[in-house]
Amino acid sequence: MARTSFRLRRVAGGGDATGVGSYVRGTDTLQSVAGASSLDQDSALRADGIITVTETTDISEFYAAAVQYNAVYLRWTLTDEIVDVNTINSGESGIVGVAVVYSKTGAPQTVVDGKIVVNGSVTEYLHQNLIPYNDNGQTKFYEEPEPGKWAYYTLFAYINTDGPNGSFYYQRLASLEVIVPFNYGSSDELWRRIPLYYREQDLKNNNQLKRFLEIFGFEVDRTRTLIDNVMVQYDPLTAETQSIEQLSNMFGLELKPSDIGVSKARSLLYDVGYLRKNKGTISGTRDYLTAVSGSQVDIIYNGASAAPYYTIRVHSERANLVADPRFVVTDNSTWQVYSQNAVTVSTTPSEGITITAGASGSKVAILGKVAVPVSADNNYYMSAEFSTYPASVVSASWTGGTTWSNWSPSTTAASISVGVANRYAYEMYKPTASGNYRPVLLLQLSANQSVTLYRWMVEPNRTGEFFDGSSVLGGFLYQNYVSDYTWSGTAYASYSQYTMNRKKTQDALLRLIPNILPVTLLGTVGNQPKYAISFDWIPGRLV
């Protein structure tokens, strides 16, 4: 707990004729006193009272070492102990877990900027995975971490403030990188140079000599791998992160890896020739902004009659258009179940609903009652998790009404695997025109059949992991309450949005845009800027 310092305020209207205040607080609210407008109209001497502060978490060690050709040993020690969330009191904060995230392109900036390999309270981990894939009917394996490449890791603390009912978020503690050796066969080469007699004798001695030589062979392979990587230090797709920093300076990249992350910087450097060639054009501006944001970008021409002449719309990276995907609200204001025949609906699961058909069976429609913007030019995918495989899904569609009575769809929708147990996705029927619609999931339940539905989701143009505006994975600026995941309005009564490193990405775009726009769009006309920018856009949104 801490008390904020006192701020001396200039009396409104006193001192300067305009009475604009002291500008020591940076208030964002536009105020007007005696006809003068200001962003910082101070009028009193006051303190802001007691506020909760979060201590900066520290680590005493974060260590990584490649111990095999496809394995990295990780170890960390936190200065603060991991505690049970139930022991954290109001006004206090503590670490309740850790997460280690792996990436092969650069140090992860957030928990979702890579693959989570550790999520819990352990203090060490051996990262070694063989990932199967199909190659012309044969099962082969990707090795992870990848031999001959750099492996990047970031350690995050999972922090709680104010106890079980408070805020949870991840704080980035430290990042490191390690070269994973490629097996050039150096150990075998050393072994072949040992006289045959000693090799035969070593078989009787539990291969101690051979294992001893493998230590040196592994180190020779590590050195050779490092040399090979130095030779490609100008390749933005494979170079180590420090080389990416230098390449950014060499090419005069408008944004640095520290602004947008190494992964996005690699993409910009790879396409820098195209981006430079088209700099100052509308299409070049759109492509540059798309690469930095990782999202769809629209540049809308508003006409030449009045500024702003162009509006730049940066879409959210992802959107979940189901207002209450966990079925938290139980008063039927955000969702409703309709059925041809009698069914019972229970909201007793911790999240989700259970629907049980009567002796006659029934078609059942789960309707999201909150209308959301939908574009007829985009594809939409509905997904959900079910207690049992939902072979009875009839359709996933949109409706313009607030009730449901259309039971005519007869073709069973084909499911799309999303790689999560008991979770399935379905391509939705497109609306004939853009507008505000409500999602509908239509099921066919047989006699006395029961199904539990939870984590409902509708997403434009893709199927991805479930999220809503209350999710905590990703970046989070605690003191400013800025999360990568956000509700477009009231929680569980509006759609959800996500953009990786949302606040940092938006700040980077605001700094970037004046450097890449056509010079004719810089400046103002009648105190109005020639362009405007909107963030967190989604397809179909009008204002």
C-alpha cells in the first residue's frame, strides 16, 4: 500500500489569463473554465488517497543450456516465493505461478507469443519434444527445440493482486537464448579415430571411453553450429536477435525490435525492399501497418470535401463475437435456449449449460441475444466445447431476430478439428447482407440425450483458441489496466477482442504512421488532421 504524493495546483482562472492549470498530472479529461479549454485544469491542493501498488518481481537466476541435440535444460530461481492465492489479502499481491514460453523466432513478448512449455510452480524443466506429422502417409517427427537453431525463452510470473477475487496477470521477468547444436557426427568421428583394440575393450567397460568422447564431440558440434549461424547473420529469418537489432539500424527501420518484438522485425526486414519501394503510397502504407499490427488494416477514403480525408482502421487481431461465451449471465439477457419439444436447461456447471431432451427428443437452438456487427464479405466460424462428440450439430448460422423458430435446416454441419479435446468448429452460413446479427447454434438431440456446451465462440476468418475479454493470457500493463484481451463494452454483454501486446503495438503504430504516409496527408486543414486512425476494428462495424 502507498499514498500518492500531493500535487500543487494552480487556482482555476488565476495566474495566467487562460487558467490552463499546472500540467503536473496529465489529466486526460478535457475541461473548460471561463471559456478556456485544457487537458489539465487544476483547481485544488489534494491527494488521491490510498492506492494499491504492485512490487516489481525479481529473479535471482534464469539459466538455459542445450544438453542434447534436441533438448534444453531450463532452471530459474525467484526472489519472491510462489504462494497460494487464498493467502493473499486485499491490498496485497503475490506470485501464484510461473510460465516459460518458447519461440524459435525471438524472445516471446507475451505469454501467447510462442509456445507455453511450463505453466505451474516448478523451478526447472527439460524442454524436449518430438512433434509428429504426416509425410506422404509416413509418420515423421519435428524436433523441438530445433537442432542447429537458436531457441528463445521468456520467464513470466503469474501475479495476483487483492486475493482470489482480484486481478490476475502475467509479468515478463527475463528472456534468454541458447544455440541448440546440430548433430554433425563429431562424436562418431572421434570414436573412429580410437584404435580398434581400445574400442573393443571399452565394450567390456560399460562404454565409458565412448561416453567420455561424446562430451567433446557435442562441444565440437556446438561450436560448428555457432559458426554456421554467424555466416547467416544478415539473413533476417535465421539471424540471432542481436543481429536483427543491427540489421534494423543498417536498413533504417522506422521501428526497432524493442518496439514491436523480434518476430515482427524479422518480417519487416524480409520485406524491406518491397516496403521501401512502395513507401508513400496507400497500398504501401496498408502493407506496412498490417505487418506491424499483425491484423487486417483498411484505409478508407472519405472524400475531398473535408478533413480527415482518409480513415485508417486497424482491426483487432482476433474477435470473439459471442457476448457471453461462458454462460455467466443466467437471466436470459445475453443467451436463450429454444426447442421444438420440451427440454431442460441447467446452468449448474462451473461454466457452460447442460441441455437434456425429453422422451421425444428435440431440435435445440442456442441463441446469442446480443447483436454484433457482421460483414457479408467475411467467413465466420463457430466453435464450442462439448461434453460428448456433438454429431447432432445441424447448423451454425446468423439471425436478425431476438427469438428463434426456424427449424428448417436439415443438412448436418461438418465439424472442423481445432486440435483441442471435445472442441469442434463449424463454418457458419453467411448472411446475405452486412449488418447486426445474432449467432445461433442448432442441435438435434435424441430422446433423453444430454449435452453440456461451454466456451462458445464465433470468430471471423479463422478458428483459434478460445478467449473472451476476461482472459488473462498475454500482455497486461497493471497500473494502467490495459490488457491484450478486452471487452468492446460491458463484460459478458458485448463482443471480445484481442491484439498481441495491444497497448505497445498501438503506440508503435501511432509513431510509425507519420513516417510512412504520403506527405500530402501530413498536416492539418482547418485545425483538422488530414487522416484519422481507429483501433480495435472488426469486420462489419460501421462507426
